[in-house]
Amino acid sequence: MSRLTDRMALAKIILSELNRQALSRTELEKKTITKAGISAATFESIFRYLTQSGYVQKSSTAHRAKYTLTNKGSKLIDAL
């Protein structure tokens, strides 16, 4: 598999988890690492991209707020 394909598969795992329910960053990281067998640094890289690109957002401004999927993120899941 190519690196892009690997990253898109990881993005799909993260987005799918958030599509089921809102999760804290730590909960999401644990689930993703368990499912994909990746490092925390790899998760951080993909998660940062998804957040900065507007696919994932915090549900509130609270420090430990849960993350949710945006409409843009829902469309990306369908495309993947």
C-alpha cells in the first residue's frame, strides 16, 4: 500500500469512530491505535490534518470537550 492509501485508511477509521459518537481526543486516540496498530505520533499527524482541514471539530470551547464530525467530514467518509 502507498503512504497516501495508508493515511486515507487511518482518516477513515478516525472519521468512522466520530460518526458513531462524539469522543474525547484521548478516547479517539486509544481506539484508533488499537484498531490500526499505529503510533501516537502517526495518530497525531492524521488527527491534526483532519482538525485543521475542518473535517473534525471540538463540540465546545471547554478544554476537555469531545470532538465531533463536521458536514465536511461526513462527505469525506462517503468519498472514502
